[in-house]
Amino acid sequence: MKHLYPILTGIVILAACHSKQVVNSSEPLTEAEQRLPENAVKGLTTTNGLETTLFASEPAIMNPTNMDIDEKGRIWITEAYNYRNELNPTHPYKKQGDRIMILEDWDGDGKADTAKVFYQDTSINAALGICVLGNKVIVSCSPNVFIFTDTDGDDKADKKELLFSGIGGVQHDHAIHAFTFGPDGKLYFNFGNAGDSILDKNGNVIKDIDGNVIANKGKPYRQGMIFRCNLDGSQLEVMAHNFRNNYEVAVDAFGNMWQSDNDDDGNRGVRINYILEHGNYGYTDEMTGAGWQARRMNMEDSIPYRHWHLNDPGVVPNLLQTGSGSPTGMVIYEGTLLPSVFQQQMIHAEPGHNVVRSYPVKKNGAGYTATIENILEGKQDQWFRPSDVAVAPDGSIFVADWYDPGVGGHQVGDLNRGRVFRVAPPGSKYKINPLNLKTAADAAEALKNPNLSTRYLAWTKLHELGIAAEADLKKMYTSNNPRYRARALWLLGLLPNGHDYINKALRDTNEDIRITAIRLAGEQGVDYGDLFVNDPSSAVRRQALLAMYHSNNPIMTPIWAAMATQYDGKDRWYLEALGIAADKNWYTCFAAWRLLTEGKPMTKAASDIIWRARTKEALPLLANLILDSTASPETNKRYFRAFDFYPESESTPILLSLLKGHHPQQEAINGLAFLQLPASAIKQSPDLKGLLTKSLHAFEGKMEFVDLVIKYQIKDQNNPLLKLVTDSSATELKGYAMKALLQSNGSSLVLKTIQQSDTATALNITDAIGKVQDRESRQLLSSILKNKALGLPLRQRATRNLGKGWDGYEALWELVEKKILPKDLDTVARVVLTKAWRQDIKAKAIAYYEPAAEGHKLAPVADLIKLSGKAENGKKVFTSYCATCHTAKGQGVDFGPGLSEIGGKLTKSAIYDAIINPDAGISFGYEGYLFTLKDGTKILGYVAGTTNTEVDVRTAGGQGVKVQKTNIVSKKAYEHSLMPTGLATAMPQQELVDLVTYLSELK
């Protein structure tokens, strides 16, 4: 074990000694023993051929959020003791602020001997990124990015300067993340969707090369973004956008960018991305900004894919979807010390699943495929929460461990622990030779190092030497290692005769070198004409296409058209590269392609290009594809969806023309066309109303039927709507059908049907009413629960359904308070109201029903986790208490975060905490908001999406409510979780234990 002995201010010596507590390795560790640093490695499983050792732990460091390694092999750590204090006001606060630590191993035994404080103050509280470049340290901590400089080499920050400012997401995990040094000498970094915007160091708005403000405004950028800039922050570029929480971008020797992105919690949509420059990655609707849950044409069948709008034209595909998780730091491993399967590949920290893993990629057309290879897993210790991974100068990797019972939701269960591990072949000594940059040959050798900080210093030296380094760089360029060649090429291209090297590389036999040269040519202004029109590599053609983005070169159009004819109808990467390349030039590009393909039969490739196009000349061709008599309208929904990416003035005439077709399934085509048309089109042309009515028949029993009824406010379809409510097994469809039915003055029909139906049908209808949560539905539920001619189970169900949502709680409480509620419903009302998430109603209800609702005292969590539970009983408890708002293994309501893999993300203690104290950790994207509308209605829920005109609010039960912005009087952040407090005490303690046992086994 290591102990701390202070020798100087801010510096501690770590001395090894024997632990006084000896644990028999053959016996399972107790909970307390598991937490000890000396047992840290025992809880981890390392892949064959590698060994994990503990480099440092508490009390030297705590809560490491990010890490870098300098050329000396020293580990730099950003800490987060002051983590989200506004959201966790009961947590202690360090007034001096959080620290940047330097850990150093003096004797090469792979264990830190000293821990120094490089800098400490509140401006870097819970910083999410650190990048060490010589004597400069870039620290990312919204709203700022700082550059700290150690001018005298004493390992203390002597100068603190701003690099960027005005970034959103203060004290937020979806904020500004770490910078990295690219092979082109530029800085790369990203922020998640709380970042929102970015200003320069003087607080000035930054615009891109086209004059667009760089901000999440949809003009054109949305949500999380990837950036590139010069070392001084100038010439900021958006490299890609529309991510949720893209945590850390990694750049390889060829200039390829890779990163992870987190989903809305519980939707099993975590993804790994290969980045196409200027690509849209689909977290929200490109045109409107609507969230992924919003109804749209051709929605993906699976939520993990729907989450990223993957069926939409203009969305870059994902490299790999990994399920649930909380992805964090990533590097590209370009060393040779680790086994070959990990070489030249991403290595990634995934704290949600307690694992560090790699995603070996294989080239596949213009893109890649990937698999998963685990390196380090916390199989026996779910507190293992790797927050970052970095490569040392010797080729070993280091892992920063947040070490906590949970992760996500801005919650932290432990403030005092944190670890750093080293992963290397067994017996590998951690010995770092001093960096030698005396000559160009020395610097060229250092440029081969797998450590980024070392490469930065080598790159800087070689760049300063200029022409004097040419010979050694040329020698490096002749290497058999393509990555060494690429690193040399980036510098050779900057020499006075650099264009010669670029032109030669553009014709290299290695496709990765050609791709590197295309990127370098773009930065250095080298024109290569139509060199790559017929390149045998689709990946090279892809890169040549991306280089055409917003080009004003007159030869661009015929080159694009020729490359478009080589699209095979299968490679989505290539198709999206075509789309990115043609942006701002679609008219001329599409016309040139049409000339080349004129008279040829329609192919899958041609129809894809028409679908992907953004020029009005493509719209009649979309119509032709839709009206093809051999094609089904159901399978052609993708073509209807394409109309959403055009102005209404261009799309409306073509959609109207579809109504005049003679397809065998013309009514279905008409219905889909009506869904895509603006509702005003019907008002302008009354003759179309007959066609609209007929088109409804094609979609009876389907969601499109309800969509049409709601969109056009059709009032004579109440019986089919009611049939949807009673016959459908789809919860979402029943709720929307009931909403449409009540909007069509169908309350009397609903009530009559309830009175004439069997109990099961009546209960089903009552549940559908409860999903609507508007004034009409509340009045209907009130009338049902007061009607003693109806059965008690039905009236009880109506009571429960009334007690949902902000106004629903108030309506039910008013019945209780005014003694209007029938006495036989008192027990149900008490349970609903005393467990309400509306805290004012809950407080009144508890006072009213006292002492019946007092509840029981729970044992401490430390004792609860020792109790045995039965998962099969816990599943029943889940159905009773949790399934109204959460899904697990396909069961339940999709409102709160999905729980199908919660046991792989949280320990038992963290699950207990989440149930007992729901306010302590609210998942990002599930924060509640209270909307007050002009008619006095109040809606409580979370925002699923926002467009220019409306807000999509998800309320209890999973129903979506689209609120027109013009109808909103106020929007206030709700101070509590939407999960009610007191749930744990609403059930017997053993049921809680069974529930947690069940949830902990969901992995």
C-alpha cells in the first residue's frame, strides 16, 4: 500500500509499505475489503497477454475525470471533488477548488512515488479535459478552455490564459471535453449537447468559413460538435455535428477521427463513430431539431437506431452500436507493446459497463466495420469506473478510474476515492528514457512514439527546423510502417517544396497515404483535378468527395457526377460522402449526374441518390419512384420522408401531384402524401377532402390513421378510433387514438362504450384515457370514478389514471379536499397522492392522511445490500411499481430511462440510492419542466424535442404532448425528479430487496 508523506507544499512522497490488513486471496472479499486500494486489482479481469497494476490511488488522488501523460511518462489528472454541487447540495465542498495533479514514478516499478499539485482553484471544478503539450496544459472546463503555462519548469502553473469562452454546460457532463493534438499540427476537441455555443478568448462570436455562427441553432449546426483549430485557437472549424454527448475525439496518423457518443439513458443506443468531415450524425432532426421520439415518416423499427434518425437521408451511419453504457475517454493506440489485436485501434473507457475495451476495425467500402475486444473489466468490482485512457511513451496504457458505485445523472456516491492503473505485458518495467530532440534524426525518431505529448514536442521541433529536417523526414517517409509515413508526410507537406511531396503522395500505392495526402492537399491548397475519379479504392474516392465540400471549383461538378455513377447502391458511407460533397452545389451536381445516367434503367443506386439529393429537380423523380406500380407504398416510405428536407414551396406541388396517380394502392399513397403535405393544402383545395376520407381506409388500425385524423382534425372517425383503443395491443397507439377521439367530441361515445363493455375492455379504455392528460380526459375520468353504477375496480383504475400529471394530481386532490371523492376510493387516492411527484400535493396528502401514509423506516443501504432477495419476486414488484414509467426486457412503459441493462451500469448500492433518493441523480434529458399554457393548463414532463414552433413534452405514462410555443406562458425547471420520492417506503422492505435483486441482474 502507498502512504503519503508531505515534503513540500503541494507535493507528497508516496512510500510503499506492507498493508496491516492481510486478506486471504482464496476467500471472497467483504464489501469493505473490496474498497481498499490494496485489493483494487483483485476486482479486475485483464485480457490474456496483459497485466494490470495499480499505479496510484486515494488519498493521493480522488475522482479523476480525465488524464494525460507527458513525454516523461508522468500522469496528469483532473479531479472532481467539487462535482455538481448545485445538484448535490448536501455534498461537501472544497473551497480551494479542484486540482490538477502530476503523478510520477521515480524508480520504474510502475507505482507513483510523488503526487504534485500543478494548479488548484474553483475555475477548474470538475474539469472534463486535460491535454499536456510541452510546458503548456490545456484544461477544458465549461464555460472556458484554459491554457496553463509552466514558464520555469517547477511543475507549477505560472500563467493562466483563455483559449475559448462562452461554452455551455457549466458543471455538466455534456460540456466541453478534452483537446488532442492532431498529426497535422492542429488541435481537435468536442463538446456534448450542453456545450451549445463557443466564443473566442475575448468573448466574441466565432463564425465558420461560410459565415455561419458556430452554435446549436440549426443554422446549420445542431447539438454536440467536433472542432478543429490552430494551436492558438484561430480558424475554428466544425468537423461534424448533431451528437448527444460525444465525449472525446481521437485522431489517428492519417487524420481519421473516431469517437463515442452516449444515448438518452436506457435506450441501448450508445454508438462508436467514424467521422466523415462535415457530417450530420442524426441525434435530432436535421431540419426541425425535433427529438428522435417525435413521430415522422419512415421511423426506424428499433429504438437504438431510431435514436439517431438512421433512416433519414443526410445522416452518417454509425460504425458500431454497443447497447447501453456511459462512454468516456478514447485514444488511438499506435504503439507496439500491446498485443496486435489492439494495435492501430481505438481503446475506450466505458464506465457504464466497468470496462476498457477496443473496437478493432476492418475496411468496408468507403467506411468500416468494427467488433469489440475487452482489455480490462471490473467483473468482481462494479465500482470500477474508467473515466479515461492514455498511452505512455513506453507503449503501455494507463486507465483513470473514477471509482464509484454509479455513473451518470450528475450523481456521485463517493468523493474520496480514485485510482490509476497501468496495463502492459506481464513483468514490463515502467522505464521512460529522457526525450532527446537535439537533432532532426532524434526528433524524427520521437515522432514515431505512441505517446501524444512526445509526438507534439517532436512535431514542433521538426516544424521549427523546417528544411533542415527534410532528409530525416524523407527517410521516415520510406518506412514500411504507413503510420510513420503519414506522420512524416504531414510535416513534409509544410516545407517550401511541400507541394511536391503532396503530389507524389496523392499517387502513392497505399490508399491510406493517398487519403492523408487528400487531407493535406486541402489544407495546403494543392489542386489535383480529376485524379481520383476512377481510383480503385472507394475509401479514397470518399475522401476526395469530402474534400469537395462547398467547393467553387468549376471542375467539381463533372468529377462528382462521375464518382456518383460508381455508387453501388449498398455503401451508405459512400452515399453520405456524395451528399456532403454536393452541399451548396446540388443543382449542378445532380444535373451532371442525370446527363451521365440518361436513358439507363432505374437502379437501387440511382434511387438512393435521388432520395439523398437536395435539389428540387429530384422531386419529380421521387414521385416517379413512389408511383411505380411494382412497388409498395409501405416500402417506399423513405421516399415520402425525403420530402421533409425541402421547402414547402418546392415539395407541396409534387406531393399534390401524387394524389392524381393510378397506383394499385393509390389510397395508401394518397394517405402518405396527405401526411407529408401541410394541413393548409386541404383548406386551399376543398376537392381534396374526399380523397383524404378515402385514404383513411388504407390505414385503419394503424398509427397513420390517427396521424391523419389529428393533423386534419377529422371529426367523423370516432368509431374507428374507438376500435383502435379497444383492439390495439400497442400502448402508444391506444393513447394517441384516445387523444384524437376526445378531440373529436367523442367523450359520450367513450363513456357509453365503457358502460356496455366487459371489465377488461373498460379497464383498457380507462388506461387509454389516462394517457391523454388534458382537461377533457380529466373530466371524463372524474365522471367515471364518481359513477357508482360502474364496478369498483374500474372506478379505482380511473382514480389512478386521474392522478397523473401536474393538473391530474391537483384534480384528484381537490376531490379529496372538498370531500367529493367517494369513500370507497379513498384508499387508492391516498396511495396515489402520498406518492405523487408533485411535491406540494404530496405534502398536503401526507398531512391529510396522517399517520396512515407515514411509511416505515428502511435499513441503511449498507445493510440493505447484505440482504438476500428473490429476482422472480422482484420482477413482480417491478410490474406493480415501476413498469408504469420504465421498461425492462420489453415490458413496461417507455417514459423514464430504460432499465434493461441497469445491473451492468449500477451496483446494488447505487440502485438502492436511485430508488430511495431519486432527486439526487437525474439522468440528462429526463429533467422535468413545468409548462403553463394560456388556458391555465399545466403540463409536467421532460422535453423530448424542440422545433421552431413546438415543444414535444413526454408526460407520465410515456404519452407525447406537442405544445405550440405560442401557447406557452411559462416554462420552469422542476426542482425534483419525475420519479416520486417515497417509493421505497411504499412497499415492504423485503419487496424493495427483491426489486433491487431483480434490477441488479438485468445486464
